[in-house]
Amino acid sequence: MDRSQQNTHAKLMTRDIHRLRPSPTEANCFSLGCISWVSRVETVGTIVSRDMAEKFLKFSIDDGTGCVTCIMWLNQLTSPYFSRFDSSTILLHSRTARRQARDIRIGAVARVRGRVGLYRGGMQITATNVVIERDPNAEILHWLECVRLSRNCYRIQS
Amino acid sequence: MANSQIESGAPITLQELYPSSPFFMEARSLRVTGLLKGYSVETAIGVIEDGEKSLKINTQHLRDVSFRVGSVYQFIGELHIEPNNEPILQARTGRNVDGIDINLYRKTIELLRRFLEIEEDNRNMVE
């Protein structure tokens, strides 16, 4: 298995995200076509749902090949996970997440980066970074890049 | 593995929307792109055009989208076929895509479709 993709954000179409299979030996590690391991992904799509909860924002994106659920945590100020960081870093994380959450609107096109995981039988992305794309050609270029990478990179056995 | 419950809108061109097309189905989720030729504020219905083909879009569920005739828009929604066999898209999302390279878009959705089909065939052969 090629592990070169494990610590990068693999550019994947939603259909391929739903086809990732968990590693039998390593947590938070997924195989793509039995060749590459991935744990982080990047995808681009239109936001088609948005559901704000107290601690997180749940939204879905549709890239034309499928829809995937994304979670953006907004509990940086109260979560014990962040207590190991200094207060200015926590504040920065919190502000960044809330600013990104405000920009997540139905109909906008978003580039989402984050960790993939299995939740209640389906794949979802825990988003660490969400950028709203202003370029009307962004999705087209993402599709082309995904096709190229899928052919030339992710499915080649090292 | 279970997919998200929201149906993905298949990207198509308006030329592919004719009665015998596999996309011409009641409740089919589609993504369409075209130049806004007309828009009625009273009915919230717009008409988009791509070449010689046009499609009615019902925008009553859309918020925060302003419509300008002559601009290019992309919509995701479900197709409804009226009794006279006229299709109308019930839009869930809409956005202005002025500046889109429409020729590249057409070529890319063809390429993407072919790629997905080949991948599907390879997968079926392996399984």
C-alpha cells in the first residue's frame, strides 16, 4: 500500500469519498482502490444543506457525483481537546471557525479540507478549512484535477 | 456504505434534456446551467437558455439570489414534468456563474461522465 497520500489532503470526488474503506489495522485511515491510504481529503462542491447546532455546523456539499456531509466544530472555547493550547491560539481557532461558518450558505460553492471518518455507516468530513470559491470555474477545474490525479496518482501502486 | 440522503444533481447540458433522454424523468435531480432569458417576480419562474434549448426554473424556494436577465446561472433541483410534457426544474440552489467557461464546462461534464462509467465498469469487473 502506498502511504504517500496519508498525510496530504487527497483531492477526491464525493463518489470516491463514499467508496473509501477503513483500514483493518489503523484508526482513521482509509483505502482508496486498495492502493493508496488516505486520512485527509479536499473536495469542492455546492452547499446544499446547512444545519447549525450549538457546538457544530453540519452541512452537505454536492459535487455532481454525490453528496457528502461535513461537520465544522464550533466549540473551541469549551472543548477539553483545545485546553492544551494557549488562550490566544484557542481564540484564533474559534474566530476562524465562526467566520467560515458564517460564509457557509446554501448555493455557495465551497472548497472543504478535513479528515474523513465513518459516522453511522456513512463517510463524513470533519472540516478544518472551508473556503468559499468565487471563481465560477472552480468546480470544473476540481473535476479535471480529480480525474487526472485518480488516473495518474492515487491508483498507481508504488 | 450509506450515502447522504440528499440526492446529487447530475450535471447536464440543456441539449441533453429531451423526452427520450435518461435525464428527462419526474423528480430526477439535475444541475443545469444557462443564460437567464427572462424572469417573473410574480411567479418566481425564470427561463434559462443554452444555444437553441431553454428550460423553465421555479425559484420560489431560493433565498438570497438576485436574478438579472442576461447573466448566467447554475441551478440544482428536481425536474418536474408538466401534463403537456414541458419540463420545469424546482430549484433547491441557484447561483450566478457569470464568467464560466461554458465550452470547458460542456467538455468536462462529458469527460467526467465517461471517467465515472469506466471506473464503474472496472469496479464491476474486479468484484
